[in-house]
Amino acid sequence: MTATQSVDAAARATEDWIDDFVQRLGWRDRTRAYSALIASLHALRDCLRQSAAIYLGAQLPALLRGLYYEGWHPASRVTAKSRGARFLSVFTTACTATQESMPNKRRDICVAGGTLASCGG
């Protein structure tokens, strides 16, 4: 595979993940879905143990992997007790959704793109 083909494949994979978010969340706005995708990846990353966050990052398509690690400070950790609330807070802030409308969406967000992850209560 050439470098250009690799970039094209990474872009296609990212588009697929965005399309999956659009479908799962019932939104029509792809920009909002992109924001939700990045916010959920960052929130999930920040709620996982460092080894689990690294493992998850390694499973992502190349373009998303770079966005996933952007701004990560491994020393900053969220306690297990606050993971679900932290995830929901970061996600709703990033995509301007109300917290009341989002609890039922957390599972959809976590499985979007075929990635299963625990997001807390």
C-alpha cells in the first residue's frame, strides 16, 4: 500500500466512524457528530487506566488515533467513582447536548465504530 493509499484509507475509516455516530445518535449534522466522536474518545481515554487507554488507541484507525492522543496527559486520571459523570459531562459540553437527553446515548457512543468499552453507570 502506498502512502497516498494509506492516507485515503485512514480518511475513509474516519468518515465511517462519523457516519456511524450520525446514525446511532440520530443526528443529521456531521460536524456535530465529529465533535461528539472526538469528545467521546477523549472522555473515554481520560477515564481509562493508562494501559487500557493505550490499548484502545492502538485499535483505532490511524487518523482517529492521532486525534485520540491529542492533548493527552497520562498523569491526569479520573477516579473510578466519577468516570460515568465525567464522560457524560465532557461529551455533552463538546456537542452541546443536554445531559438529560444523553444517558441513553452513552452505550451507542461507546459501541460506535465497533469499539466496545465500559463508560460507567
